Amino acid sequence: MAEDKPRLARLTAIITQLQSKRIVTARDIAKKHNVSIRTVYRDIRTLEQSGVPIVTEEGKGYTLIEGYNLRPIQFTEKEANALITAEQIIANNSDRSLVQSFDSALEKIRAVLRYSQKEKTELLSKRLQIRKYEDAESTSKYLIDLQIAITKHLVVELRYVSQKDESTEREIEPFALIQTQGNWLLIAFCRLRKEFRTFRLDRIHHLILSNSTFEPHKLTLEEYFEERKKNWDCTPDIPMA
């Protein structure tokens, strides 16, 4: 019976992994749990036989039938402590929308913690302090909206003030977000300039998510950087670090 416990824990973890993404490959599962691909196939069959509605998408991987949910996830003490630590770190972030959204999410997570865990996380919150950066005040508030624009391929209308204090109205197609040296940067295709540009979020003075969508850009973020390396000094709105 003792030999079955690791596998039982792994099967539960695989279900959680399947719930966390739309498609999970056998290779993903094998790597996460340090088992062979053959073991993954056996585990998936076991879960299917026990009634878990797993769908195999040929050539892609596994997915759960939409609407299937386990009972609320139980966090380990280490996982709960990691969330409390993340709360302190994110509190230092320069984007107000990220801080507010994380606080809201963490409140919901705390609601499903066991009473014993709640007492421990409350104690840790009082005994944990991450010193604020020198410039820790909020300088932007559009990070979460831009994340939505990226995932839904929404055209964004914004007013942008450059380093030279020149204000322009733009329509952009958001592509990626990067945090560097305490600032959030947005990479987007600018319809005004007809090319990719980099924008600092703290220089966006007004932003609207439009109802218009754009065709998803085919290149990956890695491919974008490879292209930029060929002409690295041509980032018009700000110099890249």
C-alpha cells in the first residue's frame, strides 16, 4: 500500500495539471513528474477508467472535457507560504492594476484554505517584510487591460507621451509585455508608424480596449528578439536595455 501512495499523489497532480492548461502533452506530464512516457500513458488510462473525462487530441495532447472540476484544490503549507511571499513581492510592483488584481485573487485563494493554514499564513504575513524599492510608487495602471488585449487580440487606442514630451494618439496591436529595471514595457504593432514599437506603460496617459480585433501575429517573442538583434538601435519610442 505504501508503494501506491506516490502514484496516487501523481494521479491527483496530473488532474490538476490538466485543469491548469487547455492542452497538456505526455512529454509535459513526464517532465513534471519525472516519469517515462509509457508511465504517463498508463496513468492516463487509469484516470480514464476511474471516470475522469480526458480527451486525447491526436498530435497535440490531453485535455479535460469543459466543465469538469474537482473539489477546491488543497494547498500545501509550502504552496500557501509561497503565495504570501508573492503577495509581498507584487505589492512592490509599479503597476497598480496588477497589485489590485493579485490582491483580489489571493483573497479568493485564502477563502479555500483550511483553518489551520489560515492561522499560519496570517502569522507569516505579520512576520514577513520585503523592503520597497526606492521608486516603488505606482507609475502605471494598464498592465491587466493590456494582458487581456494580448490574449483576445484586441486593438488598443491610447494616448502616448514620448521621452521628448510629444503626445500622440495611437492604434496598436499588443504583442508582448516585459518588465525591466522596474518598468513595464509593451511591444506592439503601431498602426500609426506601420511597424513594431516599444512603449513604456508609465508613458501611456489614456487607454481604451476597442471592440475591433486584429489577426494574431505569427512570430514568437523569441523570433521578435532575434529580428531586433539585427537592428538593435532602431527602437523608436525608447532605447531597449
